[in-house]
Amino acid sequence: MMTATTATAAEARAHFARIATHVCESGKPVTVMRNSKPWVTISPIVEDSPVTSVDWSKVDMARIDPDLGYAVLPAEWDSPEDEGLYDDLV
């Protein structure tokens, strides 16, 4: 039986370079846990995997409106099934 390698979100933040090196050298993914639940996986690149470059410094999850002084959520976040879900964020 093969056991999965895991790290907490805090460990992943603090030791990302070590974890990435381990993943690259071992070829085995590491599952990052958040609130004791699987959150994301850091996995090695497979030879024919498409890789997209993203300038993360320019990616806004929710922008701060300078006139209002608080976050304005993207329109695509507003769906009927999430009614009221983001109301507490503003």
C-alpha cells in the first residue's frame, strides 16, 4: 500500500522550495491540506503537459475599489446558487 505525502498549507508556504524539489526529484505529488482537508496538489510536470505562464502579480481575485475603499467582487462570482455567500466579504 502506497501512502500519500502531505503538507499543511502553512508548511507549504514556509517550505515551498523544499517541497517542490522533493516533488521534482521523487516524481511523486504532495497533497497540501487546509483545515485538515485536501486542498491542492503539487505535482511533477509530465513531459507533454501544457504549461501556461501567468504573471501572478497582475492577477486580482477581488480588486479594491479606491473610491469605495473595499473589495468589489468580480461579476462571475455572483451566481444565483451562491446567493448571499459573499455578502459578508464586503
